[in-house]
Amino acid sequence: MSRRRVLAACRAFALAVTVTVLAAGCESAVSQQDTSTTSKLAAGQPVPQGGNLRVGLLGDLSPKAFLQIGTGSMNGQVVANVFDTLIRYSRDDLTVRPALATTWQLAPDGRSLALGLRSDVTYHDGRPFVSADVENSIKAYLGGPWTPQFKRTAAAITGFDTRDPHRIVLSFAHPLSNIFDLLDSAPIIDQRTLPELKAGTEFNGTGPFTFESWQPSSSVKLVRNEKYWGGAPPLQSVTFTVASDQQSLYTRLRTGQLDVVSGLNYHDQELATGRYGFSEITCTGAEAQEYVGINVTNPALSDVRIRKAIAYALDRPRIINDVFRKSGYVVNLPWPKWSPAYVPEANSTYTRDLDKARQLVAAHGPVPPLTLDYSTQGVDRVVGEIVQSNLADIGITVKLVPNDQTQQSSKLIGGKFESLWLLQHAFAQFTPSTLAVSAYPFNGAKNSSNYQNPTYAQAANAAWQTADPTSPAALAAYRQLDRSMLDDLFLVEIGVVFPKFAAAPSVGGIDWDRRAQMHLAGTYLSTQGKQ
């Protein structure tokens, strides 16, 4: 698709029709695995019914952070399969597709959105879904105890017209370029059982599976919703199993104890799918970005020369090629290649150049030892060792500090890292403004780096408050964001990486969303895979 056609489609979306907002530059990479029941139905083949799908994950359910959806987390898997959202983005671009909402009309001034709602939807307890549930869900999304990433966007919704039970009109404080990002992400929950949801004792949604049980630190079990408005799923049940580490995931997959796993390290993923016959599912459209975060208020890092030295010292190709097994590409800015904010030449601003890095350190003077926090869940220990070695090459000593996922997330949200940290961020795979107003590392109002720059904050708001995300005004705002990120380096991007699942050959029809959450309404097990 040409750039002109992409821009035309995006502008049409801003005028409120069901269209493509952004076009993706990469195609779904799935080997040996059907990704929908549609292919079988189109071929006249019956979809196998029944069975219990066993899915392995890292990390347990966390009710207090339930709407704080992390990429591929247990919370996210429950949200994706027990609940529904108003709309669904397609996997490969930001085409808006119906879910609980079937029609949408954005006002010409971008300050209100009318949504037509399905009239045949019930909650798992039998209560009909109506427009008031949308209002209550958005208010619950804002109300805590969770701190969801789209909180600023939800807070900009100032009015709810729910007079018609099957239609709602949302009013905005100003145009919201990322309103559909929120509607794709925020689940429709049940206000009547909200206290139980917060306590983790009841999950009453409208989705394809009902919540049966949770054994903390062990498993979550879901059961087929026979009355699902989209049709009863093929699977009888799904059991999400909590694995202690990546090696446990790999061993259980190899020994037949699990049918699907999310969270393998990329080396084991390559072995499982390349040598042992498991299917590889690459979550295009759910890209994440590996980065080094920087606390710019730390005296040792407050001088931008040191931050630039770090940017020149990093061996990005080694990290992407060796740790992530080439499942991604090097960047200096957060945008994936298909984003309208992506500019190829800007991503060669900082390449590994030890001479430049050493000159910057010499001009600054000696740098005291720095800490580098990383999560023990995932591959960041290995990435951290590479970063540690890279910075030693320019005379900067780094001490690695391991944190569990909860500690790492808490430090990120609170801006409590002492010096440097490693993580993956998401949200660049949505409308570009979302990154600068919603993602913890980038939020112009308050971010994890404690970075404050009125010019950056103004550009973030300008991008956010523009109805058309590809208008000249929006593109100009993206360029200003780029300049601030490259000039001030409050974090240093390493590369875009693609999340992956590994599945037994008996599994078909796995879908996913832009947060790498599995959608299992169309998933099935062949006869030999039923448990």
C-alpha cells in the first residue's frame, strides 16, 4: 500500500467510518498453525469441538492491577477471554472492527462519538448488556485501584448519553486521536460485581469463556460460555498454568504438559519451533520495544553528554540478533516501521561508535558507578550483561540489580529507578499519540525518567488533541517528539521485538490482539490434543 493511500485511509477514519487508520508493513508470520476457524469452515471442514487447552504463562493473576494490562500477562489473558471490548483492531493494522459496538460515528469537530451497541449480549450471570454498562465500565477503569495506561484518555470523556439502551454518545473535553485505542483496550465489566472483581472472587463478563476458578500461584480455569453472542467456542475449557520461569515453560511444552506457551526465551522458542516441530506464532501488530531507561535527575546522568555516550556505546545489532534471535530490528525511536510517525533516517542517529562515546565521557569527566535494574522474568538479565559490557568499554561501571516483575513495575510506575533500567515498552503499536500520553516511560505529564520538558509535553498534547492522527499538525507533533527523544535521550531505544507463542501441532485457531493477549474464541484442539 502506498503512503498516499495509507494517509487517505487514516483521514477517512478520523471522519468516523470503519476504515484503516494505519497500515502495517509486516505480515503475520505463523508456521504450521491455522489462525482461525474460518479457514476450516471455508474448506468445508468441521472444527473439532471440546477439549481443555493448557496454556503456560509467566506470572499470576493480580486483581489489584487487573486493568493495568501488561503484554501477555495473566490479567490480559483473562480480560481477552472472559470480557469483551467495544471494538477490536485488526491484527495487522488499526482497522476498527465491531465487537460490542457495531457502528461508530465521530462528530466532525472530533468532540463526540456515537456508538451503536449489540442488543443480543448478556453477561455470564444472564443480565443484558446495555449502554449504561459502557459508562460504568469507563468510570470503573478510572476509579482504581489499578492505574491503567489509557487513564488520561478515559478522563477526557466528559459526558455519557445513555438514554437509548443500545446506543451511547461519548462527549470529549477535546478531540482524542486515540479514542479507539481506549475502546480496543478497556473491557466492559459488570458494575454490580465490581467489588468482587477487585477482590479477585468474581469475574462477570460478556466474553466467550466464563471464569471458573483461580488457584493462586498455580492456575486459572475458564469454561466455555454456551450462550456467547458470537457463538459458543469450540473448546470446552482453558487452563492457564503459572510457570515459575522460562525453563519450566519450555520443559512442560516439550514433555506434553502444555499445549501453548507464551514467554519462552527466544533461543528456546527457536529450538521448539525449528527443531522439535512446535508451531510458531509471531504476534505482528503487538510489537514491543526493548530499551534502556534513564533517570535524568540522577546527578551522574543529568548531563546529556553521558546519555549520548550510552546511546553510542550500545551494540544494538548484537542484542536483537543474539538475544532475540533476529525477531525484530534496531531502532533509535519507538515507532514500528508501519507507523505514520516512523522516519527511517532518524533511526540511524545513534549507532555503535566507541570513539564518540569515549570523547563524550572524557569531556564530561569521570562517571561514578551506575545501577542497572532488570526484571528476572524474561531475557533482560542477558541483555543487561551486554549493556554492562558495552558501558565498560567506555569506562562506565554498571552494577546489575535484579527485581521480580512486581518490583520492576512498581519502580517504573513510580519513577523510582536509581540510575538505569531495562524493560520493554509497548503502545507504539497504537495511534502514535498514545505513547506520549499513556505509556509510563514516555508520558509528557509524568514519566518514569522524571524527564520534564514543556516542548515535549506540548507536542504530546498536540498529537493527542488532533482528531486526524495523520494530519499535518499531527505529523509536525510527531517530529517534535522525535527531536526531544533524540536530543534529550531520557531513554535509549534498542530495538523493536515481536512477541511469540509456541504451540503443539494439534492446536489451531489462535488469535491475538495488539497487547499480545490470546483470543481463544475460535481456538480448537484436534482429537489427539484433547485433554
